[in-house]
Amino acid sequence: METIIKSAIKGGEFLIKETTFDSIFIPEEWNEEQKMIAQTCYDFLAKEVWPILDKIDAQEEGLMESLMNKAADLGLLGLNIPEEFGGFEKDFVTGMLATETLGAGHSFAVAFAAHTGIGTQPILYYGNDMQKAKYIPKLASGEWKGAYCLTEPGSGSDANSGKTKATLSADGKHYILNGQKMWITNAGFADVFTVFAKIDDDENLSAFIVEKDFGGISLNPEEHKLGIKGSSTRQVFFNDCKVPVENLLSERGNGFKIAVNILNMGRIKLAAAALGAAKVTATKTIQYANERQQFGRSIAKYGAIKYKIAQQAINIYACESALYRATQNIEDAIKSYEADGLSHGKAILKGLEQFAPEAAILKVTGSEVLDYVVDEGVQVYGGMGYSADAPMERAYRDSRINRIFEGTNEINRLLTVDMLLKRAMKGELNLMEPAMKVIQELMSIPDFNEEEQTLFSESKKYIAQAKKAVLLVAGAAAQKLMMDLAKEQEILMNIADMVNDVYLAESLLLRVEKLVAIQGEESAKVQLEMLKVYLFDAMDNIAKNGKDAVCGFADGDDLRMLLLGIKRFTKTSAVNTKNARRIIAEVLINENKYCF
Ligand SMILES: Cc1cc2nc3c(=O)[nH]c(=O)nc-3n(C[C@H](O)[C@H](O)[C@H](O)COP(=O)(O)OP(=O)(O)OC[C@H]3O[C@@H](n4cnc5c(N)ncnc54)[C@H](O)[C@@H]3O)c2cc1C
């Protein structure tokens, strides 16, 4: 059934507006072409990548480049690139599905994401016509490989503090680059680098397109890493590197903005890639649990193992629901900016900027869901989970980087709250009015009139209440601490986690509701169980984070009132989560794979 999506919600508004299920996209709605692209990506991994993971991790000479070239031959490097530059001009949602599927490619996935994302996009979205014409066709075809040089030894999370310098040559024809970049993905084989540097004593970074052959570039040997060992990661040194003035990207001083906006895209794509890896890992976990016999039965028959399998699936399904809800929101925003006359590139950047809070939420969630899935994967494999001869050991090591790059998860949690509060202060997001209403409601007598509820009406009530809990805690923290709130990071982390839980739980609810509307309740039986478990846990997490937060800044009557409010807004009826998880696990075990 084709469904029409009607949405005009803005980034962050999920906290104060009710979303209806017909305004979201759900992965059960992929069309045939999208499924075919996903299958091509999957087949590519199965044929070209998975059989040679050891060789890839040993960084065999030329191997990663040859894999990138093979992916290019299938058109995978140019999926989102306009046709005029040799790409396939697929929409944002389709590109995300390809990223998700290829995300299970371990080190290859990192090289692919770095090339097509941070390696190509700065030029694609900020380059002028000449720059795009010169570089994008080569990047789309894989003839040239891309890398992105932002981080320095002394400048990581504080990215604008880099020391790399650019000075104009005496004849005014070149910028002379000097400095050191660190942790640069694809550096070992990249032909073109987007390099961030400060011109003279500028406060802000500028960005430059730097070809390897410009000279004055040298590389350190490959870093020895915990995981993604096949991904090239090196330090890059610029020693009087002569960059033609026409290779300044965008305008002088615009580099930090470019870096931030490209990271918005990187964050949501990282969530997609993590999701793809998590699905494949869950399948391996289920298959091993079915095969492995202990005490005369397969370990999949034990409740402790069923719990892990079910929880892997619940986390994956919830993350996927939120990922494609946000992706479709961005797609809708892109279309509406284009309708207002913006170019496609500018519309993409504006759409991503609009949903930057959701992208940060998803970066944190995707990376942490994958970490949960690989960790329990190792546990289900037991001793074999610890063996480098079985797949979980690599999955476990390769997952860990996702919480560190594209902005650490701490930075992304801080950003989520910071962006929401700044939008509220600017009047773009009306948090104040609903927050005041919550206080008023708290002063009034609760409505004890318990009407008969359906699962959906009850779940919706929980979500609405959970949003009130967030507004209560965030509002009280902002009011009490004012400018000092920025220094109380523990409280900001609590609020970020509450916001994440609300977004994920609501996304899951809307997906299941839409699924039931499209396919009927019978076909969504397991998903309904997932919803019950997820909500039950999320409400508890929200309560715990809320309590931790308010105990950190309130006291006396204020504290008592806030604790009472949190209790009232996070109350749920009892759920037999043990049975629900068993139902979910049984289906996965019977199917012998992650199947939702
Ligand atoms: C394998 C790999 C590949 C990478 N690829 C690239 C690449 O291609 N291009 C590129 O430019 N960079 C790349 N990076 C760099 C990556 O983006 C940075 O490592 C990351 O941004 C963190 O910076 P840092 O390592 O300096 O850590 P730091 O910034 O030193 O952070 C250390 C710890 O302190 C915390 N912290 C820092 N500041 C704050 C704060 N204000 N409040 C609270 N906590 C804080 C962090 O969350 C973290 O837990 C890569 C890194 C790795 C490991």
C-alpha cells in the first residue's frame, strides 16, 4: 500500500508537538528499487568484503583501493551525486539505506563512508562550479579517493582550535599550508584532502581543497588501532604545501561552519552504518545460539540467552524507527527548501541543519545500540566470542570507534541539549510555553479518572507524559542554573538521555502504529511486544535520569515537587517483560536471523 507522507515538523519539535503516524516513513515501505540497491550493497559485501576481512585488516597493499574501485564500478560511490557529475542522484532516504547496508562492512564501511561523506561532501556542497566540475566526477567514479583533515594532535573535540596555518604567497597565487593533522581516515591512499586551516591570525578556520600532488605533504605510518584495522588512519603533515588560491573552499573563515554542517550528515549516516552492522551481528548471534549445545540443548532455549537476543532486536528496531523517521523529515525539509528556490545542495545543508538535534540523538543511539549488540554477541558466543577465529571479536573491536568519531558521544549529548535550548531562546522552538503548562499541571489535582485504554492510546499517553517530564526537568534546570547550566554537564547528560529516550520511544510507537494501520494487528504481533518492553524500560530510564538531574540542582520544597512530578509523569502500568521478550526471541530463533 502506497502511503502519502504529510509532514511539516521542524527539528526538535518532537518534544512539544504530537506526531501522527501518517507523517513518518517506516522501513516496511521501501520500494522495489530501494530494496534492489540494498541487495546490491549486501551482495557486494558478501562477495568482495566478508570473505577477505583478515586480508583487509592486515592492510594488504592496494586492497582497500581496489575494493573502493569495485564499489565504484557498481555505482555505489556516486549514489547521491548529481547526474551532471556522473552520479545517480538518488534521494536522501535511498542513500541512507545503502549506507546502512554497507555499514556491516567493517573497515571497508569506514573507508567507504569517509570517501563518500566527509571526503566528497565538502566539495559537493560548498564547492563553486569549477571546483565541483574538476573534483566531483573523479570522486564519484572512484578515480580519486577523498579524505578530510580536521583533527590535530591538540585539537579534537575543540575543532576550531586547530593550529594549521595558511598564508598567502608573495605573488598572491597560492596559500602556503603548514601544520599537522591527526587520525585522518583514508590518508594512506587519498588523492584529494579537504584541509581545515586558519588564514594568518584568523579566529575561524577556512577550508581548502588539497591535491596530494601539490607537494609538501607527508604521511606518518599507519596508526595501530583497537579496531577497524583495515581502515587507513594516518597523520598528515603539510610543509609549505602550495595550494592554488582558487582551491579555497567557500569563503575565508567559513571552514568551521563547513565542518559542522558536514558532521550533521556524518552523524546520521554513522547511525545508519551502525544499524547495518548491528543487524548482521544480531543474525550471527541468533545463529550461534541455535547451533551451540550445552547441557543437552541449544543455548537459544535458555531464558538468559533469549533475553539478550530479544533485547538486541528491540534496540535495533527502535533505532531504525527513529533513523528513518528523521531521514524522511530531512528529505521533506530538503524538498520544501527546494520549492522555496534553494539549490539542491543548499537545501540538503539546510535540511540537515534543521534536524541537527535529531542527527546528534541518532549518532549517540546508533553507536550505543551497536555496542550493546556486539557486547551481548560476544557473550552469547562465550569463549568463542573472545576468539579471533570467530566473528564477534572483530565486531566488538570495530564497533567501539563509533562512540568516538563524528563528535564523541559526550559532545553529541551536550550538543543535543544546547541546540534545543538555543532554539528556544531564539524563539524558534517554543519550549517555554509547554514547560510553564507542565508546572501548572503539577500544581493541579491529578485526574484519577482511569479510562479504558488501548495499547496505542496508553502508549501515547506515556509519551506525552514523558515529554512533560523532560520539559519539567530541563525547564527547572534552566531556570535555576541559568548560564551556569552549561557548566553542569552531568545534568546536561541526564537531560540528553531523557530526550533520546523520548525520541526513540515515540518513533517506535509511531512505526508500530503505522505498521498495524497498513498490515493489520496480526502481522505486527511481535512489534507490539517490542513496543511494550521498550516503553516500560524507557519510562524507567527517564525517571532515573530525571531524578539524578533534579537532585543535582534543587533542594527543599522545590526538589520534593520536582521528584513528585517526575514520578507522576513516568508512571506506567505493569508489563510482563519476561514473556514479551520470550515471544520476540522465539520468532528470531525460529527464523534463525534478525528478521524485522
Ligand atoms: C580511527 C579514527 C578515525 C578518525 N578519522 C578522522 C578523519 O578522517 N578526519 C578527522 O578530521 N578526524 C578524524 N578522527 C578524529 C576524531 O574525530 C576525534 O578523535 C574525535 O573528534 C575526538 O577528539 P580527540 O580524539 O582529540 O578527543 P578529545 O577531544 O581529547 O576528547 C577526549 C575525551 O574528553 C571528552 N571531552 C572533550 N571535550 C569535552 C567537553 N567540552 N566536555 C565534555 N567532555 C569533553 C570527549 O568526549 C572524550 O571522552 C578519527 C579518529 C579516529 C580514532
